[in-house]
Amino acid sequence: PSDPVGFQLRGSITGKVFDDEDGDGTEDPGDPGIPGVTILLTDCLGTTYSVVTNGSGIYTVPSVPANCPITITVDPPSLPPGSTPTTNNTSQTVTVTPGPTPTEPTPIGYAQYG
């Protein structure tokens, strides 16, 4: 008899890159998202996903392994010129929960100078 094929639980990630207008490191009401930023996500299996933030600064990866650390990194050349990080999480790791509710990493903030 053959061995059963394993089943990998799946989940999703939805996050945001925002323009920290007052540079305080916190997303405040009214801070807009930054569109067109490339986000690289690497899962514990070594697969890398590349997504781009939409017009509201939101990015989504609809299917990633659950219960598996995912490293989220901003691709700096995709940021608008003069962008300076205001949060200390331009690279962060989250563990995705299985199911339909997206895991939401801490928003990533940049002040726009220049």
C-alpha cells in the first residue's frame, strides 16, 4: 500500500504599507496607504511570494501554508523616492492561522521626504 499524501493547512495574509504623515511610527486615522510597493513573503517551505500594494497600500496573499512562519519584507527599490521607515518592522515574521480569516501583520510605515 502507498503512504497517504499529506495535507497542508492554508491561510492568507493581508497587510498594509502606509504613509506615516506625522512620522510618529503609528498608523493614525487618515494616514494614506502607499500604492505600488513590492512585498516579498517567504514561507517556512522556502517559497517566495511577490505581491504589490494596491491603491490603498493593501497587499494580500490568498493562500500560504498555515502554522508556518512567514517572513515579510519590503522591497526598498519599489518605494517612492525619499521614503524613510518610521516603524521597525520593514522585515517581520508572522505565523499564519488556518482558515478564511486573513492573518494581519503589523502595518509598515514610511515617512515621505523629498
